[in-house]
Amino acid sequence: MEKIRKHFYFSGRVQGVGFRYRSYYIAQAMGVTGWVRNLWDERVEMEIQGTRDEIREMVERLSQQNFVEIEGIEAKEIPLEEESSFRIRG
């Protein structure tokens, strides 16, 4: 299946609830690449690279985590990048 890359902004209760670390562990288990980081305005920014189905599944799994309440998602498709892992950015 064709790989794509999507850029996301998640809003709601997504900081202080382990969202970045859960993202990391889910991405590792699924084999998708990209990164995640907290923003100053209490949103979380993320890029995920994988198949459409993998990206959709990852977002679904994140929304089902305890204590996480995603109230809004902004997403757009962006160009692929050369990378080999998923990481947490500062």
C-alpha cells in the first residue's frame, strides 16, 4: 500500500495525560514513522508517515486512551520524508 504523511494538530485534554508517550508506543508497535511534540497553546502537534489505514488506526487508538479527550483535529497531507522511526520532540 502507498505511504503518505500527515501533519496533525490535536486539541482538548492532550497535554499532561501521556499523549506523546502513548503516541510513541503505538507508533513503535505499528511501525509508522514521524514525530510528536507539545505546543505552548496546549495543543499537540504530530506528523505520521504510513499507509492511510495505519494513520487512521493510530489516531483511533490515541482517541481511545484513558484520560485523553481529543476535542479537535486539524490534519493535512504533506510530502513524505526520509526517516526510520517515530520520536518525541522537545
